Amino acid sequence: MNGTRPCFQKAVTLDPAQTFLVARLQGASRTERRFPVRPSALIVPALLILAEVPAGAQSSSSAVVWQRWEQSLTSSQSYSNPYADVALSVTYSGPGGRTIRASGFWDGGNTFRIRCAFPAAGTWTWTTSCSDPSNSGLHQKSGTVSVSSYSGTNPLYKRGFLKVSPDRRHLVFADGTPFLWMGDTAWAAPLKASLADWQAYVDDRAAKHFSVIQISPASAWAGSTDAAGNAPFLGSGLAQGNPPYWQGFEEKVEYANQKGIVILLVGIMEPVTRYPASAEACLFARHIAARLHGNHVIFSPSFDSLYRTLGDDVGNALDAATEVHLVTQHVGTNLDAARSYYDKGYLDFSGCQSGHNGGNREKCASNAINWNLDLYRRSPCKPVVNLEAFYDANGTTAGMHAKYQGTAKDARQLGYLSWLSGSLGYTYGAHGLWNWQTDSSKGYAWSKAMQYPSSTQMKHMRDFFAGIEWWRLEPAHGLVLNQPPTWLQRMVLARSAGGDLAVAYLPDNASIQIDMTAFPTAMSGRWYSPVQGSFTEIPDPIPNTGAFTLNRPGSGDWVLLLKAVSSPSPPGRPQ
């Protein structure tokens, strides 16, 4: 900037519900509202005025692109329950006429905060509006922020918040780079883990190339207090928030972001117990969206539930409260629930749970293939991600229900079955981690579960897909000509539309026979060990004529990678 204060298009402050309605009237997609067009292009010009930075604006502060920035404000009024009695809105205006609208939140005493992660370098201004106009500490406050570019290596800060790809098949960063979803499950960690333990866990997951961690807010089943002794809420139900708990919660979210990991927050419609009144659940949704507005997060109202109208209520509340974060639904092990939510306007991508199925592995495999295919084939298309499969217990089965007695093979098999059946993303789980077991004498305590061999195999899975243009793969199981009769042994194959790339998975099959007439040219081949993370070359090209049989190089499960002979072998776009 040249040091002069530029004019900018400043929008009249709207509350979240008004923002939602205006966007809908304008026909704006959620992607457009997350990354808005210039205000001059908006269809409702009566909502806009041209203005200078307001007189008396606070002195400028600084921020870095895509990193959390915050401003504290002090209420001039006292309220019996500031969590519910007063609403604070904020409008950010920046370079190119860009605007972002969000909410502020109560953070204890008379302190309120606003947060943002600015998408572009330059000078940004902010202006607040309070539902109580007499509150001079909250109403019509303003300031400027000098935002600088990011120069580090964290992919979240380099590339920005997640959005849906233009073809609506997968997720990408704000700059368009495909986002490779390799998730982990730590539902109870925000409530039960100390900060030091959480940091050790996140460091391990970052080293193993996980890109998403799924957590729940303050579920009653995980305990009545957190590791520091704070109750998740004060008062009755969700009537009043407990800032100390949520300050510790957001500290964990921020640490994960600093390590390059996105947080999926699951269960916003049931943050403590099932199922609160809609008004209370929606109030919590608006509060948590405001608190995490500057973080790299995704929101899911549902947590292992069948379809409920409460899920739609909270989904719409989140849609109105955030212009910048994705919304999905983590449904129970139920395809009809995923179908019921699929066409909702607030839903950015479809979450699937192929599930544990009481330990029935045949059903687990069938769901991983068929349910993901079902959602992938729906129109209009949306990205699909399998958010929960069979958790690995690493052989620790004493006293455990069969549904928790999964193995490393189960975890990785269901991952590859999902990936190649239309779910362009997969979330792993380990018994001891999801419930954050703290008894170190147990074989499934979190610190031991964190080191299960299956977690390293998830790294191999992620690294395999990171080495190819995975976003171009489309399910093509019909090209496999020697399918066994059981789903547990069923092989899967996905290929690119042009036929220059294909991947197949053999759960435990001695060979795979492929209809090679579907490929326009001869293909080179490599076998990949999902256990060792290593390749074995196939020495001769595979002709694109008739049926061709390839024999696996060893026992167990294998992944087959095919590339057009004339194609180079780039490492793939960075993830």
C-alpha cells in the first residue's frame, strides 16, 4: 500500500440471517459467498454505500494471510446471560472490494471477541454492529488491519480455507489446489486430553501426513469435565456457555491448524447430550461458528444420527453464520440418512459412514463399496467422504464388543475400497484414540493406540494417492473380470476419464483380470504394498487389447497402479 487510506465499498452490516437471505436472493452459491465477488457486482445495490474508513477508527493492527486474527471488545453494558442476550456482528472489507461477514462471541465477563482469517494481503477494515445499540463498547466499533503475505510451508496458510472444486467432485484449497483428505478420529480429545497430550498426538499425526482430525464438542458420554476440571457448560443445558472450556477447546484447534491439520467438528446439534431444543442448538452453532471463524475447520451438525429435522435446522444456522467454512453431515451407519441430507442447500459435501456393523466384515466391505458409489452417482454431484469405518483395535479384544475388534487390515482395506468407489477422502479410527482412553495399563490407551501400525499404513495410503492425480479417478469396477462372489474379497478399480491412469485394490486375491480394451494405449504397471509403502515394478507394458491377468507379487492385499506408457510419472500436485 502507498500509505494513503483507500476508499472501499462498505456493506451495511447484516446479521447472519440477513446475510443468508440476501445470498439466497442473489442466487449466490456457498463457494461464491465464501470467496465473494466485488460488491459492485452484487444484485442488491440498495444494501451498499460508499464510505471512507469511519472517523475515530482504532489504530491498525497486523495479521498474516489465512492465519487467525482477533480483536477483543469490552461491553459497556452488563447482561444476565451475555451468551444469549446480545448478538454481535462484524463486517470485514478488504482489497478489491472484498467483504466478509461474521459474528462476534462472548468470552467471559464483559469481553467479546471478533475473529477472521484474511484471504488476501493488504489493508482490511472491520466494523461491528450490536443488537443492543446502546452498548457503546460493542456497537459501531471499527478498526483497520494490515495483512501481510505468508512465506512459510504450512499448506493451510499457503493455500487457504477449503471449498468445493469447480467440478464438484472433491475438495480444494482456496487457491484451487486439490485437498487430499486423510482423516483421523479423536472424538473425546477436546474434553479429556491435556494440552500437552493433545500436542503430542497432533505432532504424531502431522508426521504421518494426516490432513484432518475429527472431534466432538463436549459430549456427555466422554465425561462431565475436561482435563482441567471445567464443565462443558454452566447453567441448564445450552442456556449459558462456559468460556474457560471453549478457550481450551479452541487452543487445541489452533494447534492442529498450526501443524497443517484441518479440524472437522462433529455433533454441533448435540454438543453435550442428544437432542436439545432447536433454538438452543442453533444458538450454540452460531456461537461456535463465531469462535472458530479464524480457524481452518469444517462443521457437521449430526453425530452418528439418523436423519433429523434438527440437523437441517442447525445446518441452516451454520450456513447463515459462516460464509467461509464448509458444512457436512456425519450420519450414522445409514445410507438413507446420507441420502436425506444430500440435496440440502447448506450441505457442501456428503459424509458417509460405512460403519462397524457389529463386526460384520462382509457388510463393512459392501457398504464401503456400494454406499459410496450410491452417493457418488447422485445428481447433481457433490464430493463424498467416508467419515467413519471399522476402527482398529490392534488385537486388543478382551471385554470389547465385536464392533470394536477391527484390525489394521480392516482399516486399510475399507480405506482403499472407499477411495476407489467414489469417496475421495477417508477417515481412519483406532480404539483408544476415539474415546481417549487414559488408563495406560490398557493396550488401547490413547498413547499406545496412537502408535498402532495401522496409523503408519494410513500414511502409506495418503502418500500413494499424493503421488498421483487422484482427483481424476472415477469408479470403474466393471473393468475387473474375475470378481469373487463375496464383498469382502471384491476388487475395486478406478480410472481417469481419458484412460491414462488407473488404480485397483486387491483385498486378498492372487490375481486381477482387467478388460484392457477400455484403455487407449498400453499401460505401465507397478504394485504397491499398503503395508510396507513400497513399489514393485511390472517389467513389461500391459497391452490395451482384450482381458489381461496380473498376478500379485506376494501374499495379502495389494494396490495396482497403471499409467499410460507415454505418460510421465510426476509426483503429483502437492497436498
